[in-house]
Amino acid sequence: MRRWCGEIGPAARSLIKAEKTNTTLPKSNTHLKSYVNNFNLKNEQDSHVNVDAEARGASMASRVISTLLGAAFVSASGIAFAADMPVKAPYAPAPAPVYNWTGWYVGVNARASMGNANTNFNVAPMTVSGTSYGSTTPPFGFSDRTYPDGFIGGGQIGYNWQYSPLIVVGLEADFQGAVEKDNEYATSNFSFTLPAFATGGGGPPTTTSTGTVLTNYETKIDWFGTVRARLGYVWGNGNVLTYVTGGFAYGQVKINGASVTSGTQSILPFAISQTFSDSHTNTGWVLGYGTEGVIDFWGARNWTWKVETLYMDLGHLGATGAITGSGITEPCGPPCSATGGQVTTNTHFTDWILRGGLNYKFY
């Protein structure tokens, strides 16, 4: 804006007008002319000052605009640069260490066992004699089956070696107390037509012998143990082992019972009674498979659980009957008698085992 230094009078205004129209003023007005010249000079200076101020204002506005544009460019460049930079993955906790199966361990186990005892009974020839004639039966036999089952419990010790990240081999021995037993009543009938032999006054050429063998007996597995190799596959996150196993088995097996063979020879009744019993520590073999897994007790990974099933063969056990009584069961004088008929047994013991257990691994 222009600056005005004061008000001017009519004479001065006339002088300014004359200057603009190039009109000559009288000498008496010379002082007015000097005043007007000074006035015009001042206005020109003010005009230059105003122009300079406006220029400076424009320059400052330009600098402000440039600064803002520069800041916007830098900001946009930073955003683009940040978009091009790779994004840093969020922090992930360190993975848990892979379990190492190598080492010694001990443990306990319990559950049930379901045995199978197949017994063959063999009856020796029987001779029955009356007052006039007699006959002898041929040997005969029959078979029967029992299922000794019950609770088992025991412990194991073993060593594992982790051959590779996925393969584990090992050796394990265990010992089990068992309450496995079963009782059975077995009945077998017989009937023979036999040649007769004379014992006194003679008799028919043939005779018939019929009867029944009634046997009450019990089979038992009192205890057993195994020594087995294990071959396992590690899966999941390394904390689970599935394995097959097999090896040597041993155990105490028993059979005991009583047998009565009774019948008639023609019309002559007879009976033979006996008992039998045997107990032996048998050896055999065992095969099976199972799964074992690590238990994490607040970071302590010494404990593992396991479930396994085994099939065990403990071989055969035989028993021979001891005669406790025999004869004709109605009054008959000599030579009436009933002899022979001794029973022998042969029992094949097998066992199917299902058990769970806990192991403690030593590092």
C-alpha cells in the first residue's frame, strides 16, 4: 500500500495538476513546485518499497509452497520405500528340542491276560474181568480246551538306541506275576464191541463195553517273563514310537485234576478213579507290537506311557494220572477186577496279553 506523508492544500493540488499537464507555473509559486517535486519523489520511493515488499511476500510464499511440496514428496517416497521393503516375520518361540529315545529305562505295567490251554487226554486200555469172562478196551482219547485268564502286573527294564531320526532299536526284559486260571468239566463217552476171553466157566465170544470218562481239571499260568528285541518307528513330532517286538518267553504253567472212568462190560459195572497234576517252568517265544509316547511333566520328559499287546507260546505240559481206586462196583468174587485206564494229559499253553505301562528314562 502507498504511504501518504500528509494532507496538501489547493495550491499544491494545482501545482501537481500543472505538472501532469506540463503547464508552466509562475515564479511566485516556485516553493510550491519544490514541495510537489519532493512529494512525487517520496511517492516513487514508497512505490518501490511496496513493490519490494510484494516481491518478498511472493518469494516467501514460493518458498513455503516449495517446502510443503518437498515434504509431501519425501513422505510419499518414504511410504513407497517402506512398501518395497520386506516385512519382518513376527517373533516365533524356539521349537521344543526333539526327543532322543537313546538310553536305559525301567517301568511298571498292569492289565489283563487271556490264555488258552488245549489239553489232549489219553486213556490207556482197561481190562474188566468177571467170574466167567472179560474184555480189554483199546486206548482212546479226547481233547478239551480251557481259557486261563486274569490280572497280571509286573515290571520291565530295557535299553533303546535311536539309530536314525525315524528308527529306534532296543532290548527289553520283563517279569509278570499272573493270576490266570480256568476250570473245566470234560465228558467223553466210549463204546466198544470186544472179543471176550474166558476167566472161568466160559462165556460169549464177544462183549460190549460202554461208559463215560468224566474229568474235572484246572489249568494255570502263575508267572511269566520275556526277553525281547524291539524295532520302532518314530512319528508325529518325534515323541511317539510305534514298534514291533519279539523274542524269548518263559513261565510257570500248571495242570491238576481228577478223572473217573465208569461203565459196564456187558452187565458188569466197573469204575476207575485217578488224579493227575504237574507244574513246570516252560520256555517258548513271544511276538507283539505296541506304541510308546513321551509325557511332558512341566518340561521334564523322562516319563513315557506305553500300550502293547503280545502273543506268547509257552509250549506243552504233560501229566500222568495216579490210580486212586478201581474195581467192580457190585459184589463179585475173584477173579472180578477192573484195571488200567490210566489217563495222561498233554496241554499246550498260549497267552494273549494286553497291558499298559509307564517307563522312566535315565539320561
